[in-house]
Amino acid sequence: MTAASPTPSGDPLLAAKLSVPPVVPGLVARRRLLDRLTKGTNGPLTLVTGPAGAGKTTAVASWAQQGTVPGPVVWVTPDREDSPRVFWAHVLEAFRRRLLLPDGGTGLPPAGDGAGRALLIRFAAALEGLAEPVVLVVDGLDKAPGREVAAGLQFLVDHAGPALRLLLTSRVDPLLPLHRYRAEGRLCELRGAELAFTPREAAALLRGHGLAPGAEVVAALTRRTEGWAAGLRLCALAGQRSGDPAGFARSYLASEQAVADYLLAEVLDAQPAAARELLARTSVLDQIHPELADALTGRADAELILDRLVRDNCFVQPVAGTRWFRVHPLFAGVLHARLRSRWPGLEPVLHRRAARWFAAAGQLPETLVHAAAAGDWPYAAGEAVRQLLAGRLLAGLDEGRIDAVFSGMPAEVPGAEAALVTAARLLARHDAAAARRWVLRAERRVRHRGAGAGPEVRLTLALLRLLLAPHGAGSGAEAAARRTAELMAEVPAYRLKEHPEIEALRCHGRACALLASGRPDEARAAFEETVRACTGEATHLVRHAAWGRLALAEAVRGELTAAADHAARAHGVAERQGIPEDRRSGAGQLALATVACERCDFATARHHLALAAEYADTGADPVLRAERAVVVSRTELAHGRWAAASAVLDEAGPQPPGWPAGRLAVARSAAALARGDPAAALAVLHRPGPPGGGRAAVPGDASRAVALALAHLAAGRPARALRLVAAADASPAPDLPDRVRIRLLRARAAVLAGDRPTARVLLGEALDAAAPEQLRLPFAEAGPWLRHLLRDLPPPAARWLTAGPPGRPAGPVLVEALSGREREVLAYAARMMSNEEIAAALHLSVNTVKTHLRSVYRKLGTSRRRDAVERCRELHLL
């Protein structure tokens, strides 16, 4: 351990301080670091900095033993107790031991704190005379005493000539003119980010300790430790002792005792008391702002403390381009544990202070997170409503995070605000029945409060009422929309400007209510108004839903080309803006299913029905649920499956009065006629709707009149049928399918009366009306008499009809190109590999593989892996 030459104080020199540290077992050969050090030591100065346990010494020692070094490596490890004279004595002795300096050639450092200028001059001159480069490694320069050591090293860098290659490791930047060396191109730096282990390197380290966790576990562990070498190694050592190494890695937390002990001893306990308290109190934060830190500590110098912690590599890093700081997650966990043990009961107080600070800064999500953590639910709900949270939730903004915050709110929290937040959360999840109950509770609380309810509370209540109107929560959509607009005028203008989704939702709610109440023409104009109101990122989801419902309203009216175009726009918005699959609407797909069904392209209709079924609102929204049942029923009827057609209509369940109930009633009547039961067809059209809702269909509606006429004609009452047809024809602007069916009904009556010339004219009018939209379904449902009458027409008149649907689906079928990653996943799936095997082969998580497969199924219109593989082979994609 000792050398023959003493230090200036007479103490022996320690050989361990002059030796390259041995490489630890299980070392990972990190070629990228070795190459960087080799390149760096081609120049005069290489600096390796990083926090405790970052692997600085290991990286340099590994390079000294395994890398491509430019010449002999001289190693010195200083101690905090060393004086500058002792440091330089060790440096000189290290050179002598490598026979790079003659014994006594430069002399010992003189008495005093420094190395002595004369000695440095002689030392630099000796180095300048070396025939080959030599690397001086000072490992842990931050432990070297005082400025004198740094000044001496600077002198050597500037005057020792090109033979000296200085390599320094340190937790902090040394007191050297690094800015000048950078500008001159004489400095190579390796920082903590470069020392961090990559997932591949982390996997190699774990394998070196006899562990073999999967790629998903390695990725999670690397994220958790942020590649921190000491954390990974401590995990590996603990994994060796564990009976379930992979399970240990999955559950590895900052509270792991070995990590906590290391960070407490090496980092936290080395800090001044003020820094320790600041770090503990701010451990309740994800990121630290100096002013917020001042608020939590009662200090005024938090920024100075944080800057010093960054400079000292104490696991605190600045967030680029901001005044914010972040703490390494493992260190943050240790700090949080220290807070709870050292200051019990303080954590809720700190969260409450943080909530107020974030509220004053206008940062709603963080406000809610900290208010919830403090258990201050009335404040959290009050801020949420004051900041118009309902609009953000229903527009899909911050939905997951906000919903998670309020998932722990007890049902008994008082106040209208808590009830409104709960209602908005439920409605965002398409649970209209539960949302309605909470809206009623909020109404009672607002009435009890009286004039004390603020404009944001009343606006949120009115908006939720409006959005619930299509679900049977009440009538008077126009009045609700007007009331919402009036209350918007009472809210500060700057706040509404920050929330364009409120106006977009108001327009959309009105449009949906109009459609549900059986006013599709007005609904179409209202949906167009909604699209115009959707400005900016906050309204992407509303625009997507509005385009889809506009397409559905047009498809039902027989405007098939426009419907297909607007459905494509709905899909385009979702794809371009990255709207998550679980937030998308099925309206556009239902519109395309309706278009295909009306054109008798039932295979394409089934394709879009399957896609629509994947979206939550298809089963939750009364209009969409009814329309899906209608289209499925008509496709079943087209294949002669009358029982199945009736069953799917029954499964749609009870509907609120208005358009959905009317559509279902007409479809049930068609199913009854198909099975030869005109009495049932008539009965279903006269059956009362839900309690208080009147008939199942809107009286005087052209579709209902046509359905009644068809039933009476089938029952042998043509005169009554014609009276109903006349009434339907006289109704204002009947839909295209109704206009075509009216002509066909009159043509059939003419055939029954033996008036074939009139029948041919009426059939020609029906064909002319239907041809631009390729509307075939009314003709397909008309019956055998139509085929005989078609023979009387010139061939060109009905060629588009008798040719059947085109080879490709009419309208833009939304078949998207598979991404490169999706094709890779499918290629592995074609080899009968499991999801876990695919994940390991592609270095993905199993959940990511499942997501890619769901996307493949959606794009190819399949629901099983085997069908997707076969489809891709047909398309030559595999």
C-alpha cells in the first residue's frame, strides 16, 4: 500500500491512489464510451462529469485497460484530506513509477499551499520533452483541495506541450477556463447523459449478473433509473439474491434500501441543511420552479440553491428552455420518503400550497393534482368548474389525467361544483344515465345556493343539460342552446377565448339535439355551424364528431355522395390530429355503412358496421345505436334473414321519443312486411313510445307515411295506401329514399290497376331521382313486380341499377396503408409467434404489439389475426 518516497508532510505515499482501479465483475463493454475517450485523449483535455454512481471511474478505468490509449496512463485519485502539496507529490510519484520522470528531477513541492511555480515549470518542461504522449488521469478532481490544484492543472494544459493528455473525472465542473478550451477545440466532454446506460447496455449488465429479464422489463427498469449506473448495478445485485429476479426488476422502486442508502450517504447528507430541506419539501412536485420552491420552503433563495445543485451534479437538472428543474426519479423517491419520516403531516400542507400556487399561475392540471393529493376536494372541484373543465373533458383535452385525479373524489363531497365535475366525467365516458342523475343533483345544489352560484357554475350546468338533451334528458334543445349562449356572455371574455371548445360544444349539442328530435335539415345546418366554430387544437375532437354526424344525417336523407365525403373528412381529422381510438366517434363509419346499404353493397356495409362497433358512442348515443340497428336489420333482410333482422331491432332497446324511435319503428315495420305480417307492420307504426313520449315515430313524418302505405298495400288496401302516399308526397321536402319509394308505390298501384303506361312513367321518375346517388335499396326491396316492369323500359334507363354495385365499394372506403411497424408486427404474426415473442423480437412492449394488431385489424376490416394475414397476402403485403 505504501511507497518508498514520502509526502512533504513525511507521510508515506499510498499506492492505491496511484493505481488504475480494478474493473468490477460483470462489466459491460461500452464501446461508444471507449471510442469517445480515445478520441478525447487525442487532444489536451478530456472531462468526464456526472452525479455520484454515474460510472465515471468505471468508464475511464475500463478504457485504460481495454481501450486504445495514446500512450502510458498515469492514474491519481485525490482525497479531500490531501493538501495541494500532497496532491502534487502523488502526481510526481505516479510519473516516476511509470519511469516518465527521473528520480528527484523536479523536486518535491515546496512548503505552503501550492505546488510552487518553479516546480510546475520544471514539471511542464519535463513533460514537453517526452517522446510519446502520456495520459494523466485525475479521478475525482472535485475532492482535490482548493483552487491551487486547478490552477496547476491549467498551467500544465497550457504549457506542458502536446505530449500531456489530461483526463479528469469529477462530480462538478472544475475551476478551469472550460469556455476557452471549448472555443479553441481543445476540450472533449462526457456528461451524465452520455454515461447513462441504454436499454441494450442495461440488458447486458443484467446478463452479466446472471439475470435474463425480458425486453419490456429492461426498458421499464432503464426508464425508472434513467440509465443511472449505480441504480442498475444495485438492482442486479439484489436480483441475484431474489428468488424471482425478473419479478424483482419489475417491482424495483426508489425505496429499495440499497439505493436509498447510497443516495442518502453520497448525495443528500453531503448537502447543507437549507438544500436538504428544500429537496425534501419539493419532493411533492414533479418539477420544481424556483418561485414555487420559495412558496413551499418560506425562503427567497431557492433558485440559487437549485443552480448549485445542478452545478454539483446532485441529480437535479434544468428543464431546457425554462426556469423549471427536475429531480432524478430515484432520488425523488428517496426525498419523498425522507419528507414523510422527518416531517410527518407536512405533505398535505405542501400539496395545498402547491395547488394555490399553480392556480395563481393558471395551470389547471397541476392545480387539480395537488388539491386532490391534499384531499381538498371542494377546492379542486371549484377550480375545475371555474376553469371550465367540463369543456376540456368533453373535448378530449387532458381527459385521462383529469379523470384520474377525480377518480378518488368521494361521492359525498358537498357543492354543485363536485356534482358537475362528476357529471362531466360520466358524460365523457358516454354514461348519460348516470351523468343525468348528477346534473339533477347539481341543479338542486345551485337552487339552494341561489344567487351565490357563479357564472361558470351556471354555464357548466346549462352546457351539460344541452349535451344530455339527445339522450332523453329533456326537450327544448333550442332554449337550452340559447340559455348556454346567454351564460357564456356572463363569463369573462378572456376565459372563453382560452376555451374555444365551449362554443364548439354548444353548437354540437344543439345539432345533436335537433337530429335526435327528428329535424335532420336543421341539424345539418347546425353541424355545419359546429364545424365553423371548431378553431384550434382544442376542438379537433368536436370537429371529428360533427363531420361524422353531418355525414350520418346526409346519408339517411339519401345524400350519399356528400355523406361519404364528410365521413372521409371525419376520419381525416382523427388521423391527422392523432385522436386516440377510444375517443373517436363511430358516426362516420355508420354513415358509410348507410351509404353502402342504400347502394346495396352489403359486404361494404358490414365492413363499416364492424368498424363502427369498436367506438363507444355507437352503443351509447341513441341516434347512433338506432341507426346501427337499422342498417344491420336491412342487411339481414337483404339476405332473407327476417328473424335476425327483427332480433337486432329488438336488441336496440327502448329509445327516447324522436328520430331514433321513428327510424326503428319504420325498420321494424319493414321486417314485419318481409316475413309477411302486414298487421304487425301496422301495429309497430302505431305503437306508443316511451312513457310521456308520444308515438314511436313523428306524426306526419314522410318515412312513417311511406311505411304505413307499404303496410296497407300489403294488407290489400291500395286506396288507403295511395292516400298516405299523397300525404307523404305533400310533406315538406321528403328525403330522397322517401321520394323514390313514393314513386315506386304509385307505380305498383298503377300496375295493380292495370295502368302499365303510368307505372312506367312513375318508375322512370324514380330511376331518374335515384341515379345521381346510385340509390338501389328502394328498388331491391320493392318486390318481383318491379323486375317485370323494368323490362318495359329502354335498357339504358336502368343499366346502373341492374348492373348491381360496382366492383369496389361505392364511396371512399377507409382502407389505410399499413405503417412499416404494423407490417413488421404482422409478418411475425404470420409466423405463428405469440404477442410476447413478437414484442421480444422487435424490442417493444406487449401492449404496443396489441395496439399495432388492433390497428391492422381495423384497417383491413378483420377481427382475427388469421383473417388479417390472409387479407395481407391477397394484397401482396406479405
